[in-house]
Amino acid sequence: MADLSSAADARASRRRWLLLAPALFILVFAAAGPLLITLVYSFLSPGDYGGVEYEPSLQAWFNVFMERDIFEDTLGWSDAHLSIFWRSVKLSLLTTVLCLFFGFPTAYFIATRPKKQRDLWMLLIIIPFWTNLLIRTFAIVELIRAEGTLNTLLLWIGAIDAPIQMLFTEFSILLGMVYVYLPLMVLPLYASMERLDFSLVEAGYDLYATRLQVLRRVILPLVKPGVIAGSILVFVPSLGAYVTPRVMGGGNQLMIGNLIELQFGQGRNWPLGAALSITLLAIVMVALLAYVRAAGNQEPHRV
């Protein structure tokens, strides 16, 4: 009997591995493989016309944060790269905060509607995903450009005397990314709030808690998984965004994704582009670990 049980366990184990094989293949060859190639490229020398020369070099990693003055041959911080890194992190954090600020009440509103109405409201949230990202970005451009809808309306009502320059600024990039990634915050928040036991909210009011206390001590701790998931879904793509900063920044407000593309394209410095890519990956990993750890250490409060 023991032999039969061992044979059955072995067959079940082989079936599980066979079922896992496609996913493992994708993870190894479609995810880990390209990352490994990128990591190797970051330690090589740039080719004369793009590509790499298979000569080991740490110059790419040196150029990520440092630069050498071509006139005085002195070392200094790479101000351009550091400012782009700072702009990327700053705008990504602001995008996450604003998406949470607008997404939380939106998800709460939908979750508190009658069950028959929720599907319609969720359909309205999902509809933007049916349109290409580039088209949605150009729609925002048309809204805020100098001759766009917003400036035309403000001029018509006499609120301003001349068009406001909103396009090709950090504000325009932030507006575009909030518009693009807001549904990614609403969906996980709604999934958490839909399972929320609203009798606990009523109990909080019965115990004479204010609306702010109920929000802070009852609702937020219960929907914290949705807040964490939504923040991750917004922060990660925002940090590596390319299309929205390229279109709405006009090449004047670069982010990390644009800088990486520039090195692989016009700059023809593939090792530097690879080093910047790995640096971006490291920033994302550190930020996610810090955020999840901080969120996990927060103990739910009692009313």
C-alpha cells in the first residue's frame, strides 16, 4: 500500500510540474532572460554605432550618477540624471496619492450603490481601457493645450486674458498620468469595499464615532489590502511611464523611461541604457518593499 501511495504522489507531483511548466517557461525566458541580458549589457562597453562591445566595463554604472567634465577633467554628480530620477519618483508618488485621493471616494460610492447599479458604474470606470493609451493621452493634450477646450472656455467666460501654458510642464504630465492610471486604483479598492461588512460602519456610528474616526479606524484598516494593491498598480507603471511624459512633456520634462529610450535610440549607448534600466528596477523593488512593510506594520485601531 505504501508503494502505491508513493507512486500516486509521484504521478500527482509530475502533473503539477507539467501544469506549471508553461508559466515557468514564460517567467524564465520572457522575464528573467531579458533582465539577465540587460544586466550583462550594463557591464559591457558601448559600440560605435549602437549595440555593445564585449569588453567588460563599469563606465555605464559610473555614468548613471557621475559625470566627468570634458573641459576640466573633474568628476561631479550627473545633475541631469539625478534631476530626472527625482522628477520620476516625485511625479509617481504624486500620481499615486492623487489616484488614491480621487479613487477612494469613487470606489466607496460604487460599493454603496444598489447591486443592480454597480455593474453600470464599473463599466464606466473600465471603458477608458477600451481605448489605446496614446489616443487617451492626445485627448488630454487637446483639453489643456493653449488653443484647447479648457483655455477656450476660460477665455470665453473672461476668467483669463491670455491662454495658460499648461502643456509641456510637470503639471501636464501629472494630470495625464492620473487620468491614465486612476482606474487601476479604483478597481482593487472597489474589490475590497464590495466585501466590506457595512454593519461594522454602523456599529462605529452607534458608538458615537465621528465620520473621520469611522473612516480612519474602521474602513481604512479593512480595505487596506485594496489600498496597497492599488498603490502598487499605480506607482510601478507611473515610475516607468514613457508615452504620457513623452507626449505631454514635449521632450522638456523627461522621466526615467524617456531617458532609457534615449540611450538605446539617439544616444546609442546601450550599456548606459541597460544600467539605467536595472537602476529603475532596483528603485521599484526598494519602494515596493518599503511600502508593503510600512503598510503591514500598521495595526488596526479600535473605535
